[in-house]
Amino acid sequence: MLDHVYVTHPERIIETLVAIYGLSDHYPVCFVHKFRGLKSPKSYHDTIKYRSFKNFDKEGFIYNLDTAPWSVIDIFQDVNDTWLDTWTLIFNSIINQHAPIVEKRVKWKKLPPWMNSSIIDCIRIRDKFKKRAKTNILANTMCKKLKNQVVKMIANAKSVHMRNEIIENMGNPKKLWKTLKRAVPTHPIPSSPSFIETHGTEITDRLSMANAFNDHFTNIQLAANSAQDTVDEQVHDDIHASISNFINARIDVSTQFDIPLMTTQQVEEYIKRIGGNKATGLDGIGIKILKLALPVISQSLTHIYNASITKAVFPDKFKKAKLTLVYKKDSPHDRNNYRSISVLPVISNPLERHVASSYLKYLCKNNLLYSKQSAYRPNHSCEAALLNLTDNWLKAMDKGKFVGSVFLDLSKAFDLVSHDILLSKIAKYHASEPTLRWFKSYLYD
């Protein structure tokens, strides 16, 4: 008599054996199966790092910044590394004296917005009774009562929070839609995947998974370049001719766009506009401390930003970001089903905003934007585009015409923008040679 073991994934069988013991002449067939997706038990607490302002001395901090040797930056010529490295070293050394980075054990890394002190106190009392519930009848009764009370308090707090958010965001469709998606999620949000599949191979090591995701998002441009090669040459030439005709009809050859230099006042205004909840990048410099130090450091930052413009080099440190993965749909083990959120250094924000604002002014001044474009323009919105469409549809229907529309949803639209095509288009819009080199440094180097 033979015993058989059938499995759907034989590659997950680590070992097979026949257990021989003397109680029977029929020995069992055993095997060791590797289960994927099993996680080690979560520890009760997490550890977070943050800047401690417990003993922060504002006057001492400003004094140290004011007496710091910022002029040392002028000695160096390398915008890409040396200037920014020196500035960051001086600034961080002073911050660390007054607001050092400390570690703290917490139960939640980030409390839900609906959580309040009453719920936390009730949970703490419930847990105390829970420890004695097995040996004490009264404690068991109180634990059950408090458990139900905590559930009701959480449900009520969530309801009140969502109602308030909906009321507050009635005039802001973008924030309102985010609130409604949190209240009624369209699909379950998985935790961090236990493994990912790349080229038919399972990767389970956390560091290897992180590297695989980095490779995926940094090389996604290859897909755009391969798609570009499939475009018919005649179509390609027609598009370029159409763009050239559009531009040449509006501006002459002598008109060029140069990135203007920044003033100290502009740098201060850009930083003041950044929201207080802006996440901190890899450099560890948060917006709170940056705004506090602004009167002292604005001149040195202006010097670095202008050096980037004049030398046509976007610093590499401004491109390094913290990546957070956001699951979208389908299998959580496929890298294509995630999008990335990049948290760049806060100090890169003023330079990027300045270039974007200056270029937009140039395009608007010379009437180089399509009149019906609503995205990324002041006083234009999704609502304006929809009103224009529905108005045209209604007019056509009143005239007895049939109305048809085609809606396109482009996956990874921004990621797949070809940098080569983008640079050639910027050149066609009469960008100067230094400006083109700056944009190339921003996109490629």
C-alpha cells in the first residue's frame, strides 16, 4: 500500500520524510511546507524618531545661526555637492544642538485624526481590567463593559470627524473626494506586501524588495522611450510642425525664456507659503524650523538657488526623496500595482516653485497656452473644464446634433512622459541654452 501527497506548489515543499516509530507497521508520510505571507507577531510598541523642542531656546538658536560662518560657502565652486553640503552641515549642526533628534517608543506611529484623550483613557482602563479578567469575575465584567464602551466611543468619534470634514470641505471638491474615499474605500488597503514577484522570482527580503521597487520606479522611463520608438515618423513630423506653427504665430525668434534670478524677498515668500504639515525629507530639515530661521538663512539660500540657475545645475541632494508606496489595485505582489509618493527636501521647494511660476508667466504673457487648458493654471479648474464641455454639448443638442465623447484614462501618465520629447518641446518654446541645460540637469543628472 502506497501513500501519496499531492500539492499544487511542489516548489514550496522543503522536506519529505517517513516517520519511523515502533507503535505501528504503517508509517506516516510527512512533509514540511513553506507558507508565504505569514508575518512575525507585531511588537506592542513602535519606535519613532523626531526632533525634541523640549529645551529649545529660540533666542540662542537665532544667535548661533546669525554668528555661523555662512561665508564659507563662497569658497567652493561646486553647486551640485559642496555648497549645499556645507550649508546643510552648518545648519544641521546648529539644529541638533537646540532640537536634537530623539527616539521614543509609541503604540501608534500616527494617531488617527478622530482619536481623542477620552478614548485613550478608556482604552488604558480597559487594558488594566483585561490583565485581571481571567482570575477575577468583577474584572472580567468590567472589561467587557469597557470594551463595548470603547467600540461605541470610536464609532461616534469617527462619525463626528467625518461629518465635520465633509462640512468643512464642501467648497473644495479635491479634499471632499479624499474624505469620501476614506469614509467608503473602494477596495481594501493591504498592509506592506510579504513578497513581490519580479521576472517570475519571489523576493521576500525587505531590503531586496525596497531595491526592486526603487529600480522599478527609476527605470519606468524606459517604457516611455520604447513607446516613442513606435511612433510613425510622418505623425511625429506633423506634430512638430503643428507645434512650431502655433509658437511662431505668437512670438518672434528674438523672444526667449531665461530663468530669472531670485531675490531674498522671493525666497522668504516661497518658504512662508509652504504648509506647516509639509513632510520632512532625507536632510532632516523640517518646515517649522526653517520658517523660524528664515530671517537669518534666507540670504544664504538665495545664494545657493541663484548659483543653481547661473551654473545650470540642479543639486543632486534636491532629487533624493523618501519613497512611500501606495497600493492601487489587483495583486499586491506586482510592482505595477503601486504608485510612489516622493518626499523631497523642503529647501528644494522654493527653487522649483520659482522656476515653475516664472515659466508659467512667460507662457501666459505670450499666449502660448491652449485657451481651453484648465490644469495647472490660476483661476482655472476641473469645474471650469466641465462647464465648458457641458455648455458645448447642450448647444449641439439644441441644434439637433448627436453628441459623442471619448474619455481616456492614462495609467502612469506623468511617469511615462518622455524626457527627450519634453526637452525638445521646451526648446521649441524658445527657452535659452542655459535654461535648457538647467531643465536637463533637473530631469536627468
